Amino acid sequence: MNVVTAVIKGRHSVRKFKSDPVDETVIHDAIECAVHAPTAMNLQPWLVGVIRSKDLLDKIADFTDHGKFIEDAPVCFAVFGERNAKYYLEDCCAATENLILGLQAYGVGSCWVAGEKKEYAETVRKLLNVPEKYTLVALVPAGLPQDISLASKKDVKKMVFFNKYDQD
């Protein structure tokens, strides 16, 4: 295992954060990771918001159906995609994962909260004053984890096949 695979394998969803702020350098580096994500035709159809206002975090948490813990995060990233870009969802998901891994590399925990197809997507866009050409793809609350506990993963052998799938 190398440093990159260690970061990937060490990543897990964090929903309880310490109140400590996330260092500005970490935020900027994680965003740099996001914008270096693969993107169809190099369109880079993303827009990333950095939300630290307690008032905004509380409102966003209230809008969500599975993201109430956003209110306790010191920072939340909102990833938007240009809705007319053919592959905005794939591109913005790649950027979101890069953002999450960039945070993880510094020991900052996060949790991907869905935005795409959620009823609150448009409400969050309007709250953050994001232009109408964008749609919310993901919310990523982040901070130093209160505790570290790794969830178990399925056996790799049950999720992978080579060449052709064989049920046996």
C-alpha cells in the first residue's frame, strides 16, 4: 500500500465533528484536488462553494432529509454543476470525490450528502445565490472527526469479476 491508497482506504463517512475550524490551507488544497478531477471534454462544469456561516449551515441542514449533521460541521462544501453540460453529473461526482480525498489526506473527515435529484437542491442553490445555470450535485460537510471508527466493507471477492460474470 502506498500513501495514495492508504488515504483512499482510510476514508470513511464522518458525521460528528469537533468544533475546531478547518485550516485555510487544507480548504484551498482540497479545492485544488477537486478542480483537477477528470472531466469530459475538459469542460470543468463545476462551481464549489465553501460555507462557514453558522446561519447558512443551519439552514442547509434544515433543508436536507439526511444531512442534519451539517449544522455541526465547521465547513460545508457545495458542489454545483452546469446543468446544460452533458456530463456534469459524472464530472462533478469526480470533483466531489477528489475534494473528499483531498480533505482525508489532511485528516479532515467528511460525508457526501446527496444534492442531485433532491427536492432541496433548488432551495440550496437559491439560498447561496448561485446562478440558475448551475444545479446542486453534492454537499460535503467537513471537519476534524470527534472519533474515528471504520465501517466494515463487503468482501472484495463479492463485488468484482474478471472478464465475464459467473454466479458460482
